[in-house]
Amino acid sequence: MPKEKARAKPDALSLESEASLLAKVTQVAELYGWKLYHTWRSNHSEAGFPDLVLAKDGRLIFAELKRDDKGPDLNQQEWLSELGQVSAVEVYLWRPRDWDAIERTLRSRDG
């Protein structure tokens, strides 16, 4: 199952879009030297595959991005669960309210 890091208490429900979160995560990942893959047009891809694949220094991350008020669908849950069983892979469900944990994860050397 994906790691859900401790969340900061939101002052109000954040409705930041997934596109906005993707842009922020991409910017920080590039800043810290991660290789990043995102499927821009997923209509011919396997349903539910995570939004991002990141690799750096022997680490591999799969991350599903969601708005604070949305959850993963069944296909996404299945992918996250299956990938989360692989011992050498980090799997996350990231939301805007997780920003501090996202940044720490991308900044750190060992997850």
C-alpha cells in the first residue's frame, strides 16, 4: 500500500488542481535532479497507472497525484497496492496538503 506521510492540518479544504500539483512537483523534482516521467495522454495506456515515475541515485518512486477532496479510483488503488509490495520501490499518494512531505521526500537521499 502507498505510504501516506503525516499531513499538516489544512486551514481550509484545498482545491488545488492535480495539474497545479503536477507542475509544482515537476519543478521541485527537476531542482533536485530527479529523472521524471509523466504520461501526458493516457487514453491508450493501462488504466490506473500512477501519474509520475521518478528516479535518482538508485531510488525509484511511483506517485499518484490527487486533489485534497478526491481519492484514487479502483484501478489506481490496485496499481498503488501492487507497486507498494515491491521492496525496492517507493509508492506515494500525494495531495496538495502533503506538500511539506513531498518536498522532504524529493530533497532527501534515502526516502
